[in-house]
Amino acid sequence: MPRQFIFALLVTCLSDGMAATPAPEVSKFVVVSAPRVALRHVSVIDGTGAAPRTDQTVILVDGRIASIGPTTTTIVSADTEVHDYPGYSVLPGLVGMT
């Protein structure tokens, strides 16, 4: 499977009730742990069967998806850690599958 497809929001999507610092068995999967993160220029596959939405920005706040929108119109605040992933696809909510 190509790595562009495997990148599945393993970034900071922490479950309800988890501490701000993930447990050791979870932390090996957490790539980014900033409180506010923007993943720009990604394709979003929403799992409904609809076509992927291309060139999107996914905003994560405290490990939760706060918004998803077109990169050209989505506002990213100055206190957000920005990561550009052109050519990658994200599957919101799909975390830690092997």
C-alpha cells in the first residue's frame, strides 16, 4: 500500500478521556503533539463512498478535528503548527490500524 494512503491521521487524534500525554504504548504512533495543528494540501477520504476532497486543510485542536476545508480558504491561526502533506490522503478518525 503506498505511503500516501497509509498516512491516516495518526498525528494527534486522541480518544476521549485520554491524558494530554499519551501512554507509552500509544506515543509511538503520535507524530505531532502540538495543541493546534494544521495538515495542509491533503486529500480527505471521509468513508462515505464520496470522491476524495483534494487540497484540503485539516485543523486539529487538542487532538480533535476542529475543521476541514479547502486549503485556499481555510484560515490557520498564528498559534497553529503547520504541516504540508501534498500527495497524501487522510482518513479522519481512522487511527492505529495495522
